[in-house]
Amino acid sequence: MVSRRNFFMGAGAVAISAGLVSRAGAASLPEAVIATEPGTQPPLTPPNGRPYNPVVTLNGWSLPWRMNNGVKEFHLVAEAVVRELAPGMKANLWGYNGQSPGPTIEVVEGDRVRIFVTNKLPEHTSIHWHGQPLPNGMDGVSGLTQPAIMPGKTMVYEFVAKRPGTFMYHPHADEMVQMAMGMMGFWVTHPKDPKTMRVDRDYVFLLNNYDIDPGSYTPKTSTMMDFNLFSFNSRVFPGIDPMVARLGEKVRIRIGNLTMTNHPIHLHGHEFVVSGTDGGWVPASARWPEVTTDVGVGQMRAIEFVADNPGDWAFHCHKSHHTMNAMGHDVPTMIGVDHRGVAEKINKLVPDYMVMGDKGGSMGDMEMALPENTLPMMTGTGPFGGIEMGGMFTVLKVRKEQKPGDYTDPGWYAHPPGTVAYEWNAPLAEPTRAPAAATPTPAKGGIEMHVRKPSGHSGHSGH
């Protein structure tokens, strides 16, 4: 069996010696594996324990474990990390095992699980296992159900994964700061029968938002609503990997939301059913068809569909500003304003000044000098030009020739002849207009209307 240390070699990950994260009992701690590459890692085939169908974390990975007398043992390390949001921008975040979000934890219904959590942050922390039925003392709310994990200390959570489904983990200690810094991860409990709820491809990822000023590296942790960077698993388009599928495969996408607002997630080219929530699987008779599902704060939605329509299909949040990168909130609309004379005067004082949007022009076409470590508001180029998206946007690529289990990017779709929208070059005929409606003649004996102009506080109480 390939060791967990070697499992990630070549994928930019290394293993930390347990002695570096705990002074006592190092021999009893499982390895703390870290990953540093921002790309999507292949599914983690279970090396032992009961079989299951692994998930694929978009721009992420699953955490290996060891078996110890029938118990699955994992080691999470809460620590400061540097996450590349997209080429050209990195962020100073907090996360687990080298990345933010942390690695996905995969177990099987009925597994006894033991998680060692080492705190390498400058302040106390804890982990709440969001949505899981477990003993109260394992729920991870510091001060209420457990003492906080102090810096340099390791605490142990142990429980039975009772219910199959999709869950999340995050701190319940200084929560606003720690979650704003990116501390969160996914947990999947697979059904004990691998044939239950089986699909051909199973993707998972978390939604994230950050407030990082242009030119800065560290999120503001006091922001409550005005975020300027929105991401899938802390990656920003075009730095997000595509999701790929073979034509005809059944696909599941699990989306978790630990941001401070809801996200209506929309898929092009296919309709899907909502098959699961963080409360469990939705019975087949109760599922409903959608092309957009709203994922509320603290919620998870699992959607399923048959990839029966080949092509490159957009998958994104339908809040338009969530598919943009760092924005200003006080930019006026200049459509229809001719300010060429003003621009000439400003250019004498500010040589880099440029007109923005006087004709509704695209910000994606503008060439503006950006501060270091700052992404353009809209970016990404497709086979026909600028896609003009950022943030929460990626592409579902459905191909007939994609092999089962192959997650490599097949490149852009080759459209069959005659299936791409084209320019009309023939003369345009005059449109047929409906005749103007005749002015109606008042009917005899009509109702006479009286209009009274209100004055003072007529009709309102005097107090």
C-alpha cells in the first residue's frame, strides 16, 4: 500500500512529522498531511476500511486516514496558510493542513471516527461538526460543550458517523474572525451500501467570500456584508478548474455555504433535481426540478442530473456581482454621459485616467493598471473572446469522448457545424407594426368621478 506520505508526492504536498505538532504522545498521532497545490486532486480511493465511492473536491483534496483498532483516525492542523485565489493573487488566510478550505473528510456510515485537532493559530479555536448527530461534548462549541483548543495544544474528537449525508466543519470560537479568514471544510459520510445513491461523478465544494482591499493580502475580518471577492473553494475564475463529465453520466454536485449571504447557483444546458440538503437525502418522490437552486447561509444543497447535453456549460452564482472580483461600491453609472472634454482636462492632471462605461462598455475590455496582488474585476477568455466573469463561475464540460474516471480538462468544445450563433448579414426588412389604437369614445351615462385633494391630516388620526 502506498503510504500517505507518498500519496501526495508530485501533487505539491508533504507530510509533517507528528513530533512537530505535539510534544507529547507523538507516536500516537496520525500523520498530519498537508497540500499546497491549488488544483483539483484525484479522488482518494479508500486503502482500507469499508468501500465507498469517493468524491472529488473542486480545487481541493480529501484527507487520508489511518486505521487504529477499527477506528478511522484523522489529523487536522489549524494554521495560517497562503492560498492562491487565482494566478496573480494570493491571500493570507487561516485554514487546515496547508489550505483553505481544509481537506474534505470522507467516512462511511457507522464508522467510528477519531479526529486529532492541533492548533497552530495565534489564538484559541475549536471545530464544530456542522449538521452531525453526535454526543453533546463533541459538538465543538468552545465554552459551551468543551474548553477551547489553546495555541500549541491538540484535542481529540471521537464519535460514530451515524447518518449518511453531506456536512461541513468550521470553528465555534472567535467565529466571525476565523471564518472570515477561511477556516472551514467539507465532511461526507457515505452510505454503508456503495450502491445506494450511486452516481458516476460526485463533486463537492464550499462557497467563500472575502473582503480584501486591492493590493492587500489579508481579509478584513469585521466586514459583515460588503465583500468584494467571491469564490468556489477559495478559487476565483478563471483560476477555478472545470467540472468534467462523460456524455450520459449521472453527476452530483454538493455545494456548501458558510458565507454571510445566500447564493442562487445556476447551471446552463441541463435541468437538475435537488437530491439532498444538510438535513439528509431528499426522497425521490419529494425531489423537485430546477436550473437554479438557492443555497442559504449555513446550508448545503446536493443537485443531480444526467450530463446529456455536450458542450461547455456555465455554472455560476446568479448574483451578478458575485461573478466579479474586487469592486468599488461607489462607482456612478456614466452610461449616456459624454465626458470627453472632462476626460481631457483630467488626463492633464492624472495621465492614467480613463473613461468608464459612458456607452455601457465592458469593464472586461478595459486595460487598467492594477496594484500588485490584485485581480481584474472581470476576466477569463474563452474560444470566442472575453468571458467577462470572475468570482463564483466555472464551466461544466460534457464530452462524449471523456473516459470514465478521467478528470482532465478536455479543452474547449468543438461545436458541430451550424450549431453556433452567427451574424445576420442580409438586409433587414421593415418591422410590421400594429396599427395605432383608436381613442375610445366615452360612453353615455358614464360614472362621474370626483377627486378631492387631501389637506392637513385628513383621514389620519391626530396623534
